[in-house]
Amino acid sequence: SETLLDNTITQELEGGYAHTRPRTTRAPRKEFTTGFTDITDAQKSSLETFFRVKGQHTSFVYTHPISADPYVVRFKSQLKFAYAGMGYTPRWNVKDIVLSEV
């Protein structure tokens, strides 16, 4: 999913009025929530390694899966893996990966 982040600063005044202004002249940024289902141990390991290297501090290019537009983003949330396999087929789900445009 995509969320357009609001860049408005609001100051509440005594008379019940509100003074608002944009934080910057830059266009509002986007926030993306994505995830993966049924990934293998090798894919899980690759994703963990990528997260360890980038963390929440280093930006990277995210290609939108539908429009193919590139966005420079950072991780905004931790990765949470849920085991989804059975028997000898280990599989993992990762949901709610939040990426914030830089």
C-alpha cells in the first residue's frame, strides 16, 4: 500500500483557531507498506543480510512493483518473519515492511 505523508505544521491558538503552513516547499513524501509470502530460507537470509547492511539509516532504491517507478527509501520498521512452512519445506512470510521515501 501507499500513503502520502502530510507535511503540514499546525499550531493551535487560544481562540480555537489553527495556524497551518507547509513544513517545506518539497512535495509530500510517500510511505510504502509491502511484504513477501512463502519465501525460502535462502531468500530470508538474503533479506536479513540486506536489512543488516542498510538498517534504518541507509537509503536504497525501491522499484514500485506496479508502476516500476524508482523511489529512494529507508526502512522505517523492523523485519518480522513468521514461519509458514510444513514438514521439510521451510517457508517464511514477512509482512508490514514499511519504507519511507527520503
